[in-house]
Amino acid sequence: MLLPSDCITLSSIKYNDTRAIVHCLSREAGRIPIIVNDGNTPAARRRRALMLPGSSFSCVLDIRENRSLQSVRDVMPARVMMLDNPVAGSVILFICDFLSTILRDSQPDATLYDFVDGFIAHVTASDRSIANAPIAFLLDLQQFMGIAPDTSSYSEGYCFDFASGCFRPSPPLHSQWLDASQSAILMSLSRMNFRNMHLYRMSRTDRNNVLDLLIQYYSTHFGAIRNLRSLPVVRAIFD
């Protein structure tokens, strides 16, 4: 089946001397692995730029059910990630790294694609602080993954139950929950998004603690999230 598609590169890995496997988020096909030529021809060098995480392109996917790796044709770049801004580059690597981990077998979701594409575009173009961008991304992503906390259940002094996604007056029987002070912080950050994230002031320690809590919350719903190679860089780069 030939499927015109818009794609965002999440990761790439060398397959052999002339080809590479690129994992993409496709607006029309969800997460999909494609195989691309990675030689030394001018066309191959242009395609290589699109293999950088966060790059986007339009193409025609040649999808066949009996293949684990799909082929692609008529590739046209939309956004090529030129990592001359190491701060923005680190944030985008984290976004793509995280999506690669939780979108193991995703279905097409145009609203999710548009959100990710818009968030990456904002990070690359912003002239304001993007120190809170990893947190804002994880907070916004919750609604697309179906795990957005029920903020209407919050009252002062309540704890947050990771499993149910609700605030409650007493701790649950399991161990995945936040105490009242941590729950208050989560509630105060619930309105953060990429448009207002520069208004929230946090120290590096506070930012990393919030990031850890959010990753723990996602792990409760999607399985343990480990080996995020971009996480140590994101932890260290912002003051």
C-alpha cells in the first residue's frame, strides 16, 4: 500500500554500509520503522540530514504487511534539525528519546502528531527560556496518552494516586503515590504548557525532581522507562 505521509524522525541506527533504519512518528501510520539508503551519493547525503531526531519530512510510505521494515519514496524535507543550538537540540533529543520508549506500537493519531510537531517547532524557534520544556512536554503529552490527572479531584492536603490518576484524601494501599506537598507541586504545574513554561521559575534540583516524578508516573502506566540516553544531558544543561 502506498501511503502519502508526514513523518517526524525519532531515532536512527546504521543497518549496514549503505542503509539505515529510521524510526518515525507518522501522521498517517503511527510509529513506523523505515529503511533508507545511507550511501555517499548527493541524494543519500540529503536523506541523512533527515535522520536526525526531530527532523520532519513528507514522503510516500510503501507499507507491506509481510515486512517489518517499510520502504519510502519521494522524500521531501519539511524541517531539518541543524544542531547549532545545543540547548534546543538536547530538549528535542529528549522528546524523541521519550517518544521512542513509550510509543512501542502506536496507531495513527493526527492530533498527537500535530502536538509533537508543534512542540518541536516552538522549541527550535523560541527566544525565551526553554529550561522547563521537558517538563511542559511530559505534562502536555499526558492528555494524548490518556493518563492526564483528574485535577478536579484535588483539595489541599490530598495525595496523588499514580495508578488512578486522581487526588485522594488518604494514601492508596500500593506504593505509587505522592504525598501532600508533592501533590501540591504537581497541581501547581498542571497548567504549564509550551506557551507559558518560561514563566515558571525552578532551580535545577527542583526541575530534576519534577522530571523524575513525571517519568515515574508514565512508568506506572507504560512500564518501566529506563535507559533514556538524553536524560543525563537534560538534567545537567539547565540552571
